[in-house]
Amino acid sequence: MVSFDVYPIGHVEKTGDITRIRVERRYCEALLNLDRFSHAIVLWWIDKRDTPRDRSTIVVVPKAYGRIPEKSGVFACRSPARPNPIGHSVVRVLSIDMDECVVVVDQIDAYNGTPVIDIKPYMPSSDRVDGATVAPWFDNLDPRYTS
């Protein structure tokens, strides 16, 4: 089996109402022109769930949103227990400080200190899917989250 090395490019900082992605100095120039995009996709390592048990989990009962779901494979849900604990968030880019190597974002569903492994610009032409459907246990969510 092939293995890969993944290195953090920064980490999440949450202080009060401010959420930042602090990028390692050696990657600071990689932020050049990210401020021309309204949103970005942040890939992060779910380090608090990087355990042998969680990495070997392949079937879970997903978090329910109003109804009890059936078991699902981890590739069919957003469980943090998975073979490669990679999380992702679409964030609004509020500002970028190139001197400090910081991206200020509206929110991220990762903890303070979570390692960030990549940042990509959100591209509506390739990142949005028209006509997407979701599993029935998400039926009770606001339609903006399911369509």
C-alpha cells in the first residue's frame, strides 16, 4: 500500500468572535491573490480523532437531524471517525494580512489549534453541484443546507 506524508500549512485560531487561519511563514506567499475570492475551501486534519480506533471505523450511525438514521459507511456521512481524518469547510474570506500570514474567516467547524493542511479558492463553476440530493435524515434541515 502506498503511503503519503501530509504536513500542516498552518492552524486554526479562535479568539472570541474572531476566527483566523494562521499560515506558516514559509507558505505565506501562497496566500497571494486569495483575497480576490469571497470564499475558500479549508482542508484540516481532525487531529482530536486521529486514533487507531477512529481510523479503523468504517460504519457509524450518523448524527441525526430530527430522525434516527440507519447505519452508514463513513464515506456516506461527515463522521470525524474515518480512515484519513480530513475535514473541510467552506469559509468566507473576510481579510488577509500578508505581514502576519493570517486569513480572517467568518467561521470554521474546527477547533482552536486544529492543523490546516490546505486552502483552495472556492470556485462556483466547479465546486457547486446543481441538483444534488442528500440522505433522508437531513430532510428537516433548512433547504439552503440541502439543495
